[in-house]
Amino acid sequence: MEEQINFSHRSVLLDECLEALAIRENGIYVDGTAGGAGHSSHIAARLGNGGKLLALDQDETAVEVATERLSVFGERAEVVHTNFKNIAAVCAQRGIAHIDGLLLDLGVSSYQLDTAERGFSYQADAPLDMRMDAGNPLTARQIVNEYPEEEIRRILFEYGEERFSSRIASNIIRARESAPIETTGELVEIIKRSIPAQAREGGHHPAKRSFQALRIEVNAELDVIAPAIRSAVSLLNSGGRIAIITFHSLEDRIVKQTFASLTGGCTCPKNFPVCVCGNRPQIKLVTRKPILPSAEELEINPRSRSAKLRVAEKL
């Protein structure tokens, strides 16, 4: 299948992830973001006949590719078309009460970025889509053409940390009054006009932050991270690991804060003589600071430059 041949995604921090998961030969593992099965295939290869890998992805093309690439492992690996927020339900449906590890790679795959018609990239002119799951009713086109100005401004500012969000939102509203904004190319031109020339010199593409913001809104990316972590931790066996790769500060902050809340114990006021909340630490951090790509990886795969890997272990 042509789509499968073109589905390439260099697995970021691969060796670091495999080491972080401390894979047990007969363990049960979940790759919540299977993509092209880069990480998944290496996890499955380390499992014995008693081991099991569940590879989840909300992208139908990723599911097709991962299914083919993991077929060599037989029943040891299973691919499921779903968002990683549904990890507990997926495990329950298969009678799995506990797992030994979870991996999440929160980045957009190279396939998604490089396939113009998906509408993720500001480098090619394509329909405004940005859906990771084609069944998702919300598209970037709807946001740009139907959301009120203040809501567009909020999305660009909060999810893209775009300091010119007000000007961009205002110009989007003005442009769509004449005709609907249909393509990524049209949106890029509006964004460029909204950002002063001096601010556009050097650095990132002027549309990078806005496209990130719209993609996050379309796919509700930030909303699912904390619940998924808590769900996974509740499933982990003692000594099981959770490893999460993030690519921007908004994701990383959520992971860091959620890990912090799960490593904390009693939340009672300090003047209480005894604990009444009953809270106990659920995990411990494997590394205090995030693991970053090596210089060698950065040279081979420039897209890994913003990646951070955080790892925790179930107590």
C-alpha cells in the first residue's frame, strides 16, 4: 500500500525509551502512540512468548501500518484504533488487570507533517484539516471560519504562546468576511501579514506557533494527557514504568505536574497532628530532570531537538 510505504517516522529517543521501560520478557506493555510502530517493534522484539504489547493509535493510517509491521510478532503484539486516553477500557476489554509499562510519544509523526493533504504543515498548501483521527468532526477549517474572534485569540495565545494572537485573530475574522479560509496556504499568508516584519526575521517560521495551537485544539491534545497518566499509573504493577516524550512546554508542564502530584503523599495542612487525607505516593521519578536527545541523534534527526523524556516508576 502506497501510504504504508511512505509512512516513515524516526523514533525519537529510542534507546533511552527502551532502557527507561526496563522491559520484562513476560511483561505487558502499552505503546499509546504507535505511529509507524518504531518504538512498538523494538518493545515487541524484547518480549518473550509470555509477553504482550498493545499498540494504540487514533490515526487510521498509523493503525494499518503498525498492524502490518507488528504482524511478524504474531499474538505477542496487538494494534488498536483508539486514543491513548482509553487505555483502561482497552485493557479491561482484554481482561488485563495490570501492565508493566506505558510509552507515550506525544509528537506529530513525520508522516502526518509530510503528507500535505493532512493539513498539519505550514510548508505546503493543503485543505485546513489537522485531524489525527479522521472520525473527529472538528477540523482546523471550522475553527478558523466559525469560532468567534476572542476564542481564536485565546487558542493562539494559550496553545501556541503566540504574542501576536490578537492581530492574527482579527485578521482571520476580516479575511473570512470576504470568503471562507480554505487552505493552509491562505492561513499562512494571513499570519505573515499579522506579524511585524522585524519579528519575522530569523528563528521559527511565523506560522509555527499558530499551527501548533490549532492542531492542539482540533485534537484536544492537552486535555487527555493528565487523565491518561493517572489511568496508566493505576494499572501499573509495582516496579512498572511510564515513559513520556513531549515536544513543547505545554505538554511537558502537564506531564511534570501530574508526575509531581503522584509522587506527593499527604496533602493535609502542616498543623494537622495526624494524616486524615490518606494520600500516599504512587510513583517515584526515575530521573529528576528530563532526558534529552544526544548530539548524535540531533544530527541524524533535527526534529528531535525539542524532545524531552520523563520517566516514573510505580511504587
